[in-house]
Amino acid sequence: MNNQSERNTTELNTDHKPEVSKVNNQRQRSKKLGFAFIALALVPISFTAFNFYKENLKKEDEQAVKEAPTFKVKSRDFAEPQKQPAPEILSPEIDKPIPAVLSNDDIEMPPPKLIKSKSKLMIERSTSPSIESSSPDTEQVESGQVLSDSQLTKGENGDIFQSTAYSARKAQKSPYNANLLLKKGTFIQCSLRTKVVSTIAGNLGCIVAHDVYSANGNVLLIERGSEIFGEFRSGQIKQGEDRIFVVWSEIRTPKNVVINIDSGATDELGGTGIQGWTDTHFWKRFGGAILLSLIDDTAGYLAYRQDRRSGYDYTESSREATQQMAQTAVENMINIPPTLYKNHGDLVGVFVARDIDFSSVYKLRRK
């Protein structure tokens, strides 16, 4: 019985399956038809909307073209200018001739003026057609004043913005032989033989590091190893400076040739003066004053504590004396000049300040 019931149920189930599938197929077909209908309906709607938008754009463009401003150009008539009559040519009138020479009686001479700055016997007159002053360093103006070179270069009333007037100069050929000439501006490099301390004035020397040739570079004038001697003065350096001025007096070559050079010293690159390490003596100048100030402050603090207890200051006189001592120490030590140190072996230079002729020492011979 049970088997028969199970068979019946299976048969019933199999009988209902094809009906369910048919219903599902019909639903899917109806959905597809709906979507197709909606798509077909949207096509004409979108087409009509596009045409409407396109027509509106055309209308707006036409209105913009119509509303664009138009410019009108007025027509003008051009006519030839009327010819003016030519001006009449007048004959020149000839005046009476003027005498070429005037006598001194007809000229009124201004009263003489004394120039105290020139000489007691020099008398200046204002501008006259017969007398003119010919001084090389002055110039005469209409008011009768004589201007100096400084006034001429500065302009009227010392105007510094007015261009400076320079007198012309002539070029000339050097009278010296270029083969035996040590020209002005030659740079000679040398190394110090001695240490330089600028506290006391003294002498110094250096040894030439390279051979020095003539102006045209053909003849050897100063050999390498020649000695240069110079001198310097004390008290040249001020606070904030680190250079000392040295004057080289002469050069001695290995061939016993003495050259008076009288030129200034430079550093290794040609800067004026010899540069070195500078001692400013700070503690010598301010150390004593600082120490006395600390002592004074300590005494003042102790006196303040004693005043609070007893009401009397027993250290007032000693503190006043300490202040006077500090002031005196500062006055005596503040003016100590700095000291420059330059070690031996350092490179320095010589800038030749004038032309030096070697024709009296050397003679040239053809080989």
C-alpha cells in the first residue's frame, strides 16, 4: 500500500511540473514585450526632444546675429587745398659799415679789483675786449670772479651732479728701452724672511719667489732669490683693522745689483698692505675693569645685608674708591692698539710704483 501511495504522489508531481514551466515562460515573454514597447516609445520621444533643442539653438543664434551692432562709416568729400601765393622776396638793407678798430678812449674800463688769494700785485678786471687773463688753473666769468679748478669741476654752487670737466692730455712715447725697463705696475711675489710684529716699528725682508722680466718679457732683470728690504711703523692699526702698511725700499740681486724700488707692500693677491692675525687685547683693556666691577658689586651686596641688620653702611667709602679705580683702569687701558702678527715664510707681494730703468746696469749684446 505504501508503495502504491508513493507512486501516486510522484505521478501527481510530475503532472504539475509542465504547467508551472508554462506559466513562467509566459511571464518572461510578457516582461520582454513590455521592455521592447518602452524602448520603442522612447525612440520617438528622444528624437522629438533633440529636434526641439536643435531648433531652439538655431533661433538663439539668429537672434544674436540680428542683435549684433553694426557700424556705419560716414562718407567724406575730399577737396584739393587752395594754392597760397608765393611770398615776396625783399631785398636786404645794407647798414653803414662799422669801424674795425676802436680806440682805447672809447672803451669804458671797469674799476680794478684786488684778488688777495693770488698775489699782492695781481689785479683782476672784468671782461674786456682788449685784456684777457690766461691762467691755466683759473677761469674768468662775467661777474669778475676767478674760479679755481675745484669750483669748475663741482659746477655752480658745488653741484655734484654736474659732469666733471677734464683737460685733454697728449700721449708720449717712453724714452726707455723696453728690453731694460721694469715697468710700473709689475707685481713681484716674495716670501717673508722674518716674523712681523706691529707693536714696535722695525725693518723686514723677503726673498723673491719667481724671476722678473723686462716690460717686453725678453730680458731677465731680477733673479729668483733676490732679497727685498722694507720697513713699517708702529701704531698704524686701529680697532677693527687687520692690515699694516709696509714700504719696500730696495732690492739686492745675486749679481750685486741694488735697485731703489720705494714701493708699497701687498698681500699674496695684490691687496694693499700685509694682512695677518690681529690681537685686540680684549682682556688687557677690559679685564681689570670687569674684576673691579665684580668686587664693587660684591661689596654692595654685603653692605645691603648689613644695612638691613644695623641700618648703617660701613663700606660706602671703599665702594666709591673701587668705582674710581675701575674708571681709571678703563681710561688707561682702553686705548691699547691691536697688534698684528705675520709669520715668516708667508707670501707677500711688491707692487712697483714707478718705472725703473736698468740701462745703467745691464747692456745688451747680439749673440
